[in-house]
Amino acid sequence: MSENLPLKGIKVVEFTHMVMGPAAGLMLADMGADVIKVEPVKGDATRKLLGSGSGYFPMYNRNKRNLLVDLKSEAGKAAVLKLLETADVVIENFRSGTMDRLGFGYAAIKELNPSVIYCSEKGFLPGPYENRTALDEVAQMMGGLAYMTGPPGQPLRAGASVIDVQGGMFGSLAILAALFQRTVTGKGQQVTSSLFESTVFLVGQHMAQKAVTGNAAAPMPARVSAWAIYQVFQTSDDQVFVGVVSDKQWLLLCDAFGLDELAHDPAYKTNNDRVTNKQKLLPIIKETFKQYTKADLMTKLEKTGLPFAPIARPEDLFDDDHLNASGGLVDITVPDGEFKGQPIRLPALPIEMDGKRFGAHRDVPRVGQYSKEVLVELGYNEKEIAEMIADGVIGAE
């Protein structure tokens, strides 16, 4: 393990499943925290999800250790309480009241460990909705994001677990702030992030539009764009997104594609002029771009410095030149299922510190891989560990 990671020495105990909680722990783990994931004796059920859920566990659980334990048994509870005595941070994303019923709620852990930072990842912050069951999709629907994403009358969730991941990110942000504050006050605290409020934060720009202009924001497919050229265009063989968001970029476009007549036409001089005359302008631009292949168009656009993008699928990103050259993909091993043991590459944290990216210093844990190691660190001997495994209190390899 790298010796100079920024969160080295911080111990995190994670009671999480699915995406939101594990994402928060992942961010801390990548930055060097010792994250110990508490799983049921047979392993986190997230490991066995099919279809769109099959990527959750390998994506959000690298750089962690694990302890498989029966939290309802007295011996298991005692072991976990020992672990929590030494924790700097606790993360949980179970339904409200679950951790309290198990004896691991904030009030109980604060008595045991007053300096602990206790992060609850919830559907809602305190208020009338706080006891509702929430999912990423629920939050997107009621938080306005699905309305803004789909065509009018056809709300559509975003194509990834954006709210789960953002909720985890806000949780990790709050944890870091609380750790910093603890260096001043010496005190721990409970922090909470949520799915619903994370969604509302994302649509804040649309709320501001209504407040500032008096006009409600239309769903993105039906919006009146602030720019005339800002969409997907068809080339001779594929599609490319192109945006022109300034008068300087407009002149660059005209120069690059030999559109001198348009460059000098007063009807297109300013951005607002181009938006006003968009219906006349767009057919010309579309026909121009159709004369190029995707590769040739992108080469020309890159030389001019104009915003553009190929329309990539997630599977295309494994071979992306930039990601592979810049440390944007992390090497891990599939921990479970049909492809167990297969090497794959998954996205790194999208940040850089001191000129370096964060990678994998520990593979995704196998079922029960670290249970014995964690118990030894807590002071259990081999005989005690063997008895706990035999009694079904602990799951281990």
C-alpha cells in the first residue's frame, strides 16, 4: 500500500450495500483510508445481483477489507463493537432505525467512541419524508431530474446511478469536513447525506431559471437552447456532438469549414442572432458536417479547438486513449460469479492530487477474505476465531 495517500491512518467501518454507501466508502478507500466493510456471514447480497446490478460490487468496493459477521449474535455484536471502538468513521446506508435496532446507531457508538464521525446515507434528510423508502429512481422522479431528462410527458431516469453516486460523494465530503473539524474541536459528530436533496441540488439551476425569469425550465429534449449549434450531428458514417458557445467559436467554425459567407452575414453575427435564425442556419451546418466522416470531422474540430464529442457507449471506454494514458482506469479482479478471477479495468476517482491519480492498492475483497485478519487485529486468537466460524458467527475463506 502506498505510504503517502492523504487518508492513511484513518479507519472506516462500513455497514453498506448497493451503491450509495459503498460509493462513499470507495472514495475514502481510494484516498488511503483503511475501510472495513461489514458483510453478512454469507456475503453482501449485492455481490449476487444480476443485470444492471452486476457491476455494483466490483465498481464500488475496491481498496477495502471485509468482515463477515452475524450482527444479531452476541459474539458477533461484541466483535463489531470492538471494531467500532477503534474507528474514526462509520458509514451506513440502511433504512432509518435499522442500525439503532441492531445496537449500532449513532447514540450507542458515540458513548463507546466519542470522537467517531458517523455518516448516515439516507433517502431524505430530516423532515416529513424522512421515513419513506427511497431509491435512486424514486429521488430522480420526485426531485425533478426525470422530468428534465425525458421528453415532455415522458419522465426518464438518467442512464446511470447518478444520485446514488452523488449522495455517496456528498457523504464523503461531509466526512472529510467533520474529520477536519475534529482536529480543532476533538469531537466527533453525525453527518447525513441523502438521495432526494442531492437530486434537488442538481436541478437547482432550473429552479433558479424559474425564479429569475419567471419561465419554468422545459425538459431537456424540448428546451430552447442558449446556443444555435449545440447538438448531435450526423456525419457520413456516424454521429458527433458539436457545440458553438461563443462568437469567437462561431468564427473559428466558419473559417475551418469555408463558411465565409455565413461569417460575414449580420443575421448570424452574435449568439442571440444565431439562436433567432437557428431554423435557417442549422440545415446549412448539418449538410456541411455530412460531407465528412466521423474521424475526419473530429480531427478538424480538434485542430480548431471547438467543443465536440463522439457518442460513446460505456464499453467503448475500456479502449479510450485518454483514460488508458492518464491513469483513468484501475486494474482489479472480478471477485465473484461466473467471471471470478478475471482481470478488468474500471474508472479511477476523477481527481488528481500532487500530479497523481488514485489507483488500486487493494483488490475487491472476496467473500470472507479478510475476516480472520480483522479479528486478529482486534485481539482474537486462532481458537476463538475457529469457534466463531464453526458457530456461524463469522464467515471466512
